[in-house]
Amino acid sequence: MTADEFLVAFAVEVGAPMPSPDEIDALLEVASIAAHSSERLAAPLTCWIGGASGRPVSELLAAARRVAPGMAPL
């Protein structure tokens, strides 16, 4: 199963929409910032917290940049 196939199946299973390509890029950057600024386990948990917040992905990326040491804000 490819990543795309898994994501589509998971989205259907949990009744959530698929992120747009721009949202995917931003979410991957959020996860990268979390993983490289802390322990790797911070990446998936940061994304879960972001999803639970209900905020737009652009706000999550800006927040991750503010939290990470040495990152420039958007």
C-alpha cells in the first residue's frame, strides 16, 4: 500500500477530508520542525495536537516556528 492509498483509506475510515497539497507540505514541515527541535516522537504528537486544536494548517506552521529555537516566524 502506498502512502497515498493509506491516507485516503484512513481519511475515509475516520470520516475526515484529505488535506490539500499545500496543507500536506505545511504539515510535513510542522512535523519536521518538531522532530528536529526535540525528540523525534514530538513530530506525530505535535501534528495530533494541531489537529485537535482545529486551527488552520498555516497557523500550526507559524506556531511550530515560534516554538522551535532559532526558527524564523512566517
